[in-house]
Amino acid sequence: MQTIETLERAGAERLTDQEIVDRVRAGDTALYEIIMRRYNQRLYRVARAILRDDAESEDVMQDAYVRAYQHLDQFAGRAPFST
């Protein structure tokens, strides 16, 4: 229940990607879902255009989100998170 409240509150605050990344790094890991929701459609479209397979595209997306999360400490914020 607390996770849902955190996501709703963060969504209402209209946090920037950098603010979300900073808060995830600080331990508010539930906010990573906001990043995933913001870029889910874009990432799926790119993966689907390249792979031409729905299931494979979803697998690639999941892997991309996990790797991005694992390497959040390397995000310097010099470019948009979407890149």
C-alpha cells in the first residue's frame, strides 16, 4: 500500500527524471516504476521495430530496464534519461 501512495504522490509532484533517479539512488526504489511507465511505449516501439517479434521485444525491454536500474549510479544527468 505504501508503494502505491509513494507512486501517486510522486506522480502528482511531476518529478523530473533526474529527481526520480536521485530519489531511487537514495533508496526510494518504488519510484523507478515511474521511469518505466514514462518510457515503456517508446522502448517497446523501438524494440519491436528492430526485432519484429512481440515476445522478444518484451524480453529486451525487461532486460534494458534491469540493466538501467543496475547502472543508475553511472547516470550523470548530462543527457535526458530517455537516451
